[in-house]
Amino acid sequence: MAIKIKKIEQPELNFWENFYFPQIFGGLWITLKHILNFKPITVQYPEEVKELPENFRGLHIMPGDDDGEIRCVACKLCEVACPTQAISIVAEAADDYGIERRPKVYNIDFMRCVFCGFCVEACPCDALRMGMKYELASYNRAGLVHTKEVFFEPNVKSNAPRDNANFLYKMQKGEILDDMEEVAKIKDLDGTYSQK
Ligand code: SF4
Ligand code: SF4
């Protein structure tokens, strides 16, 4: 293959440029302008907290449902989706209407988590979201494994379907449920997964 050569001519400097003073004073003038227009960009943390963009992916939160319970049904889709195996879930049987299981243990290990948000994308019932908190410092490793009790934010509500039954029902109908009247109708059913 032929090698292409690009020849660049050395620019000619005039008499003054040969002394380099114009460039030096030009640079000093730019520095002086920045000093005169100085605006501090430092945030006095922790007294001041920087405003974060809406799509910031901070520490996870678990929204509550109308009964003040976490919405997680321990389906483990988030655990499977997590690329760093940061999530560990131990499920237990649930006797609530339409829910087979709930998490007995739900931990995220923040020594592993890379805040990619895949777990939130994978969750079928809006039980997990990325929050806005980012203060994660801990004196020991155990303090970096957060439990569902830490994630739970009962003040954050979600209208998405909570239970597997509702979700599967709507999935098989080809739509994702977001209508509370529909949810109420489905909850009147006898608790099986039979399709209408
Ligand atoms: S944000 Fe990403 S790395 Fe962290 S727990 Fe969720 S899926 Fe795993
Ligand atoms: S957080 Fe969502 S995806 Fe993860 S186990 Fe709970 S319901 Fe399933």
C-alpha cells in the first residue's frame, strides 16, 4: 500500500513574532480576563448540594404501593439482568392476593454495582428505581451491602401493577397495565391466573 505524505510548511514569523512577546502578552491578557470575570464553580459540600440532572442514576429506591408495602414480587429478573451479580434475593411464599412470592432478603452490594440501571429496566412491576442519593461512604464493607429496608421509600408511590398475576394477565393480552380501574377489576377475580 502506498504511503501518503502530507508536507506542512513551517509558517513564516514576522519581525515582532520572532520576539514571542505578542503571544506572551496575548496569553496573559486572556488569563487576566478570566481573573476579572471570576465566578466560583466549587460547591461547598455538604452544606451545599449540587443540583443533579433528572436522569441521574443514584442509589436505588423501592417505591411503595397503596398498602404501604414494597412492590417487589421476588421474580429475580433484576438479579438475572445485573451484569455484576450485585443483587441477591431470597424469596419467601406470600399469601397476599395474586402474589406468589415476596423477598425475604433483597440486597444490593454496592462494591459491585456500577449504577447501569439494567435492574430497573428489567423489573416488571416498578418495584425498583434509581434514586437521587449518592452518599455511599462506609467504614467497612458490610456497610456497602444495602437491604430492602434501606431501599424502601413508602412516600414514593407507583401506579404500575404490583403483582405477577396482573402483570402476566396484561402481558398475555399484549399490553402493559397502567390503569388502576383495570387493576381493580382483575383483583375481583378468584386469584387464579386464568385468562379472560
Ligand atoms: S444498577 Fe446495574 S450493576 Fe447496579 S444492581 Fe442494578 S443492574 Fe446491577
Ligand atoms: S425488584 Fe422487580 S425485578 Fe427485582 S425481584 Fe423485585 S419485582 Fe422482580
